Amino acid sequence: MADGAKIDTIFASETGSVSGSAPVSGVGSYVDTRSRVETYFDKTATRTWERLTSDAPVSKIRETVRQGRDQMRALMLSRLPNDLSGMRILDAGCGPGVMTAELASRGAYVTGVDISPQLIGIAKRRLAPELQGHVSFLAGDMLAESLGTFDAVLAMDSLIYYGPRDIRSALDTLTARSPQIVFTVAPKTPLLMAMWYAGKAFPRSDRSPTMVPHGPAKLARDAGGVQVGRVSKGFYISEALEVRR
């Protein structure tokens, strides 16, 4: 894999999907983006993400991504009560289910949904037997109306491939079903923007779906939310935002 492609790949994350909004100029259509995301996680990089989200040894670069994701997960969880007993929570874009398991261990009833059936399979195999009564894993669209309503939604790195209109559409859908949404975006930083442009130089077939960097302050303001905090750990850069109603 070329270096630029590797940079783009290690930034790819557990993902969901968005629908029903106009594509952003220069980003690509929603249909095209969703297709690339699904192919990447369900066919191209399943084993990579299985290893990255486990205790298996990884490269120094990927270790920074692992540590960064651990820090971001803890930051997002800090926005919820320690005792989640009786709460119904959506882990939107749950991937191999790391966040899902932590929510369930705190007493929540969790629906973990991801666009990749392969990652959902890994999540099911990993879930501790004592937590199985608190978790439902589903492969599909994290915005599906059939999922119902929730007390909170966590979407860790699930919207990083989409432009502002797509994200706003997703948030409108989720806030109609939950009073609290905590999600992450890729912030516009010099390092991240350099990686973004470097990645675009490689053929699409050789790299992960392209992230869309955002100005978190503007995105939070437009969504009526707040900035929660940023994690920058080596090759992992992500910012958490929160919307409440």
C-alpha cells in the first residue's frame, strides 16, 4: 500500500450511514460515498479493524490510532451518567462493538448498528455472555426509522466521510428520536488537511473513503450544539460535539 493510501486508511473508522440529503459539492454523492464506505469496511479492511480494536500487536502508527480512539471513546462516554441502568442507547456505527460493550456494562440497553455485516459478526462474537441480554446488534442503516427512539445516541467517527448538509440531515433525523446526540467529526487542522490532500492523489481503489474535514465550531453552531473536546494522538485526530434538545 502506498504511504498516502496508508495514511487515509488508518483514519478510517467505525461507520454508519446517512441518507436523505443533498450531496456536498466536491465531496461526491451520498450514494457513491455510502457504497465506498460499505465496501471498505465489509470487504477491504475488515481484518484491519478487527485487529486494531483488539489487544493484538499493531504498528506504531496504528497504536497511536488505537490510543486516540480509546481516549475519544472515554471522552464521549463522559457525557453520559456513570449509571446507565434502564437507558436505551444507540451506538450508531458500532463497528466491532467496543463502545457497545462499555455502554452495556454500565447498565444500558444498547442497539449497536453498523453498515458492515462483517463487523457486526465480530461484535457479536466478542460480546461477553453476561452482557448479551442488554445488547442487540444489527447490520444496516443507523438512521433507520425501525430502530425506534433512544435516551441517547453515540456516533463515534461514523459521520467523518460526509459533508455538512449530510451531517445536518443525519442530526435532524437522530434528534427527532433522541434528546442527546454525541458524535465526532474530522476537524480542519494543518496536519489533517495535508493528509487529506495527499490521500486524494491516489487512485480511489487503493484507499479508504475520503474523510471530509470540518470547522467544528461552525458545525456545532449550525446544529445548535456544543464542542465537547478534541483528541489528537499521533495519527488520530477527531473532535467530539454534542447536540441536545
